[in-house]
Amino acid sequence: MIVCSCTVISDTDIENALVEILGAPNAPIPTPGVVYRHLSKRMNCCGCAPLAVETIYNKVDALEKKGLISPSISASTRSKLLQFKTRNNERSGLPKTEPAARLSEINGRKIA
């Protein structure tokens, strides 16, 4: 599945990058920026950011189930990603409990 059509990044690219990133000592939070830099790419329009975060979150879970990353790294990463996602929702005025993709209304305006 293509996650970013501007730079042609697939979910497999993200998965491979996560294995390398999370396998390093003192691994950073694998935000889209960290993953894209690891892939030597840059976000252009940033329209892929929500899908990238969701893909990263899901891939961390899948990598743990495959045994490619330890459960402690997986739990720590999921916790940090959730905090990152919540903080970004707060900055954009979105409720903490509902992801942006599921909202039907922001600031009184309907979203298509």
C-alpha cells in the first residue's frame, strides 16, 4: 500500500525502516519525520502525515507479533506515539478521544 504518493513510500518501506530505527540503541520516537529522514525522503504536501502515523502505529504492533522488536520497545513506542498523536490533536483543536480522520466537524465546519 502506498502511504505517500508524493515520495512513493509504501507501508513495506515504513516497516523496514522501523526495524532499523527501533533496533538502534536509544531509538527515537518513530514519527513520520524520523521515518522519512531514515528513508532519505521529505514530506512535500504533508497530506500523508495522518496515514503515516497510523501505519507506523500498526507496523510497530505487527513487528512485535513477528518477534522483530521486543515487547518493551513496542509498548514504549506505542505509548510515545499515542502521546504524540494526542498532542497534535490538541494543537489542532481536536478532541483527545477521537482521531482527526473520524471527525465529521471541526470548528462548526463540515469536513468532506
